[in-house]
Amino acid sequence: MPSLLLQIMLTINTTRTVRGDIVQREKRTFSGPLLEADFYPVFADGCKMPTRAQKSKPSTAEQQKYNDTMAVKKFIRLANANFDTTDYIMHPTYAPALAPQDEKQARRDIVNYLRRVKTRRASEAKKLKKDLTEANAAAKQMPGNKFLADSVKELKAKIEKLEAPFRYIYAIEKQTYKTGRYAGRANWHFHLFLTGGLDAKLLESMWTNGVRTNCNNFQPDKFGPEAAAIYMSKDPQGTKRFSYSRNLEQPAVPPPKDGKISAYTVERMAKDRVDDRAYWERRYKGYRFLRCYARYNVYNGHWYVSVVMYRMDGQAPPWKADDWLTEDYCDERRS
């Protein structure tokens, strides 16, 4: 019986005869200021390289890790593609006595809250338009008044934000009290991203089910580009890891670059450039280096490299995502 290595070489060589030579692909994914660049091998016709023996399947633990990683990655991408420092992250929760005891009701509560916020945004925009008309009239009468000019500018910005598409993402987390007065009862916490425009204190007051709402501007430079992914990395207590509005912007994925880089260069990236901030910031000008991940696939004999970058001035934000698989590598593992 041929050795495993011989079987691998026969499989790859047979496939190469049909599909042509192997080239290296660079795939870029843009999620707002977040850039991911993945380097991995493909056949010259664009088909993926096999990453494990045919008919083999990942273990349950491997599949769970894959699911967790991809859920976190999706959340990170959507948060960065749709929200910036003019938007909010908040954490609505319930007073123990008011907490519903089933998840469906908790989800109904957050959906109703979001509906009220959307309605309030429209009414606030209408009100501010009246204020803008008056401010414009006053500014025309006193064209040199800087205060009036600034007021007009500020009102226009607020109206523009309130009339922007209302978007949100939320994760739900369950807690069961083990001791005390509410032992055995459930409580729910939401971790919510939503479009800005309304005052943060107003948003907090509109959640009437409990305390510790904590609405703050989204600050990627402090909170990290992985946004609320720390909540997504937990085992989900609800039926979904997270929910979001249908109008979210999806990450931009331009056509990949095939054959523009050699396998030797990708290997050097994996061995020598994983922590080389200067190298990656030269390669992707205007972006700050966050993290690089490299893996060697023993089945097909190729390196897989992923680098995560962030577009901003000043110091790069913290990064807490422990794993970051290339899209191609993940897809092959799941198949």
C-alpha cells in the first residue's frame, strides 16, 4: 500500500494534469476601515486546492471551531462596514423582575424598541428641518454671524444622519440566576450596534425595561476593530448568534489577484513577516497593521497567510480575535 505522502502527491499531480499549474491568490476584503488580505494556492483555472483527503470530514470540535470563527468574522466585518464613531453601541438589559422568561419575548422587546427608535428618528428629522428653515432665514439676515453659520452646518449634519438608513446589529445573551430572590429565573442582555443621530441619553431613556443601558459612541480605537466579537465567541444561548437589519452594507470583495505573487514569497511571509509591521504597512499604504496569521497545510504542502489591517490615523486599535482563517481554507474544511 502506498504511503500517505505518495497518495497525496499522486492526488495533487493527477489534479494538476487536468487543471493546470498552481498559482498563488491574493484575496482582499474591505469592511469599512478594516482590510483583510488572504494568500493561498489555487489552480490556474481558479479552482481551489484540496486541503484534506477526499471523503474525510472535520471532527465535531473542528467544525465547532470553524462555526465560531466564521460567526466572529462575519460580525466583525458587518460592524466595521456599517458603523463608525458617529454611531452607537449600547447594552440594554432588564431589571430582574421585568425580564421575560422566554427568548421570543425578549427578541420581540428589542425589535419593538428598534421600531420606536426608527420612528423617533423620522420625527426628530422633521422637527430639525423646521429649525433649519428658521436658522437659514436668520443667517441670511446676518451673513457675517459665525454662530448662525455654525448652527446651520450642525443642523444639516444632524438631519443628514437622521435621514440615513437606520441599521442595527444585536447579539442576545442569557443569564440564569443561581441564588437569591430570583434564583432559577432568566434574564437577557443585548449588545446592540445602531445608527447614530439621536441623543445617547434619549436612546437610553427609550429602553424602559431595566437599567444599565449604557449607550456610547462606537470607538474602534478603544474598543477594538473586532467590535463586540467577544460576545460572539461565547457559546450562543439563543437560537441565533446575532441578528441584523436587512439593509446592512456588505463587505466589498474586489476580484482576486492570481499569479501576481510566488509560492516562495508567501512562504517567506509565513516564516519571516508574521510580526513585520513595517513590511505590511508598506505593502498596504494608508493602513495600520493589526495581526498576521500563517498556517501550513500538510496535505497539499502549501502555506496560507492572512493579514488584518485597519485604515486610520495614529495608533492602531487593539486586536483580540485569537484566530483568523482564510476564506478558502475555511470553506475547504467545512465541505
